Amino acid sequence: MIVKMKRYSFLVYYKQYMEFLEKIREIGVLHVIEKPEGIAENDNLREKMLLAARIKTALKQLEKRVPKDRVQAPVDISRDGLEILKQVENALAEKETLEQKLQLTEKERERMEVWGSFSHERLQQLKEAGFVLNFYACNLRKFDQEWEVLYNAFEIDTVGSTRYFVTVTRPEEIVEIDADPIKLANYTAEQLDVQILEIRAKIEEVKAGLVEMSLRDYNTLKITQEDVLGKIDFDKVLLNTHSSAEEKVMLLEGWCPEESEEPLNAYLEESGVYYETTEPTEEDKVPVKLKNNRFARLYEMIGDLYDIPNYHEIDLTPFFAPFYMLFFGLCLGDAGYGLLLVLIAIFARKKVKPALKPVLSLVIWLGSSTVIMGIVSGTFFGYNLLESEIPWLESLKVIMLDPNQLFYTALILGVVQIMFGMIIKAVGKVRRYGWAASLSTWGWIITLLGCGGTYGLSNYAGLDPAIAKWSYMIFGGIGALLIFILNNIKRNPLINVGAGLWDTYNMATGLLGDVLSYIRLFALGISGAVMGFVFNDLAIKLSGDIPVISPIIMLIIMLFGHGMNIFMSGLSAFVHPMRLTFVEFYKNAGFEGGGKKYKPFAPYKEEKGLF
């Protein structure tokens, strides 16, 4: 559900304004309204944001280097966080420079390796004695034996199809050779090997220093980050403040949840600050704060992947959550896979950081749904339970469905979710605009449910044909009246008829496609089960009959096959129910979105997890 908000407007004398803001931040419940035109460019704010970005990068680098078996030191208030930042940045820059130097030196060493061990001093002595040495490389096929006679060419090495050689000539001789001249480095390969070892030692030394800083300075730098981000929030509030009365009075506006306004009101009454409160109107862009139970809260992450609702509509999270869980189980559709997900999530939940615990709780719910739907579809690690002769499974076969039944189950679930969405849409219109605005939607609900229910009773419950005929006429007539005549009671009836016809066209074409989209639930479940069966069959047929080797081969094939199937089917089971939620359900539920999250002006605290 969406928490109700109140709009607060404050008028504060400019000399008391900074103290007022400090207290408002301490209370931490007010979402400050930004200026419609946005805040002007501010050099001071920009510098702080750049500093915050630098600190964030440094913290990420340190966090990656914290040894798993070591404990980080507590905050040291005697150390300067900005000085720590400089030390970290200098160390990272030095490491990057050394790594680039290492890369260049290794390339140079590889280039000089073919020339072997030699002395630059001896080459200089030969030059002084009147001999010029030139170094070349060419394709082996291009090497001309006459060069050995004309220019005293000596082969040094041949690597692949490239020949490396040197010529010895007098200074006045002109060397005309179809080969690539080579410029020697200042160091031989052996000397470069020494340099490479020295550079690597320096890199390890810098890395060790970064590890030490990650243990000693991480928490201190974290406090510095919180201080900088708090100052950024404070500056933004100042820039969103309106000044009036020759800048003597400061006007600030914001939103506060009704459930959190008590401490704010207590401070305002005590301080004597002038303020007014108003209820939000339909035109107001009110920040959104969601408040759901423990189960639905886990699915807020999934809803956020699309958009959050605006303040004036219904939060659909608690309504799509049970469907999403059910659809996931139907898509993955293997009780063994679901059981494996539950066990892994329960074990991992004890090991991970608190931020990831809600994600693993969601995995436990989805895995549990998969276990249930896997039993319903009769699949356990690709094994068909319907064909099993295990005695204790006989009682469960009553609830197991064959592929045809699963196909119709998927369609029925689609109809149920779409109709549920339409009811939510109608209720939402009643809440926002009144009954008159919702009559057309109620007309479709009455028509679809009434005529659909009548059809089901006629075909499967033996409903008397005369009663069925009157039922079709009553439900169809009421629906037609609401859809074609009363869809907008303030408009000309002829225009309403035209609008109703257009609505009927959209409903007839859209509703059928929406329902058929739910076939993917059946298709994905069946495909995953077939793949599991195939890997089991391959494991048995390809393992052979060697006493010790065969079970090992079988196990390897099954681990690889089922591992790949769990990954692919799990990915599909996550994505496709989400697609059904965001497209079919959201559309029929009248979801608008475009909401902005409630972010109170408060002392900075790192957001925990994904919620």
C-alpha cells in the first residue's frame, strides 16, 4: 500500500533558517519539494558531488581488497578522511602506472628475446672501429642469400616464418635490403627480465599497501563519505529554498508521511516556526512510500524494475506477488530444482550480508512454489512421477496434472489474473474519480464474468438452457448499457456509443492476445521437464557399463545437464512471469506509474540492500 502524505509549507526568518534545517534533518521525515525550474548550477555543490564520486570509487577499490579472514579497524577520528582519499588515489594511480610499465617492458622483452645476450658497449666499440651493425627482420621467403656476400648478413634467429639477421658494413656503404629495420632497445632481454621482476615486486608492494589501507582506513573513509553526502543533501535543500521579503524570510515546502508527522509537529509547535499543512491534490506530484507486509515487501524489487506507482493510484505489489510466485513455480516446474533452490538459499542466507538476505528470502518463496508446482506437474529432476511405482507417491498422483490439464491451467490462471486486474482498475477509478468514471470498466467485468460463468455452468453443470438464455441477456444487457451508454454520463450518448465501439474493438483484440500470452507458462514448464528427462536419458545411455567409471560419467553428465537446465529454466522463470506482470496484468489493472520515491532530508545512511 502507499502511505498517505501531507504537504508542509514553512516560513522561517533567515537568521534562524540554518538552525531550522539542522533540526529538520535530525528529525528526518521531510521530503523536500524541488523547485519546478530545477536548481541552478552551483560550483560548491558540483565540487562536493565530484568529491563524493571520488570517495565512492576509492571505497569500492578498498572493499575488493579486504581479506576474508581479517576484521576491519574501527573509525579513527584522529585521521583525516580526505588525506586517506589522497593516499588511496595515489596508490591506485601508482599501481596503474606500474602495470602499464610492466606491460610495455614485457612487450619490449619479447621483442628483444630473439637477439639473445649482447653488450651495447661492444656494439659501440665496433662502431668506433669502423663497423656498422644494422638489424633486420623479414619473411623467410624474402631472405636473399646474396645479402650474406654483399652486406655480411648473419642470421640471428628464425621464429615461425620470420628471419632475424644483422649486417656488418662500413659507414660509407649503402645497404639496400628489402627487409624491416629493427631498432634495438637500450636493454637486453636478460636486463629486461630483471626490470620485470623489480616492477612486479613494486606492484605487489603497492597492493599490500592497499590491503593494509582497506583494513585500517575503510571505515574512517566511510564516515567521510557520509559527511560529504550529508553536506550535498544540505546544499540541495538550500538551493530549493525560496526567499522572499527581500531575502529576510525563507520558504521551504515538503512532504511528510502522516504516520511520521508527530515528531515534526512537536518540534514546530515548540519552536514557533510558522507552517501550514494541506492534503495532496490530484495535480500534486507526491513522493511515494510503500508499506507492505513481509511477504509483499520482497516483491517490491521486481516492481521497481519496471516503475513505481504514482501517489494517486493503487500499489499493485501485494496483488501481483502471489501470482508471480505461482507463475515462477509453474515455469520452472520441477520439484527437485525447487528443493535445491530452497536449500541453497537457506544455507546462503546465513552467510551473506544483511543487504542480500531479502533476496534470498525471495528465492526461498519462489523455490517453495516450484516444489509445489513440480509435484502438481509430476516432475522431480526430470523424472516423471506419474510413471513412478513408489508406493508412498500413489496418494500424490491424485493432484498431479497431465500436459493437457497444465495447458488449460495456464489459460485459466491468465483469465483469473486479467479479471482480477480489471477489478483493481475499477476500484481504483472509484477511489480517485468516483463511481461514474468506473461504469464502463464495471460493465466489462459484469459482461465477462456473467457470460463466462453462464457458459461454464451450461456446459459443465447442466444449467437449464432457458435460464442460461436469460442470464446471457441480463449480463449482456447490463454490460452493454454501462459500456455503450453510461461510459461517460457527462457526454453526448451518441459519442458514448462511438467510444464504446472503439473500446469493444480494443477489448476483443487485446483480451484474446493477453490470455494466450499465458500459454508461455505451460510451454516453459514442459520444455524444462523435457530437457531434464533428456539429460537423464543421456546420462544412462552414455555412461557405459564399467563398474567404477560408469557412475562417475553418469554423475558428471547429470550435474552438467541439470545445472545448465536449472540456469536456463530459472532465467526464463524469472523473466517471463515478470513480462506477464508488467504487460498483461499492469495494462488491465490500469497501472500508470511515474512515481518518485520518498527520500527524506535526514542524516546520510547507506541504503541497505535492494529495497
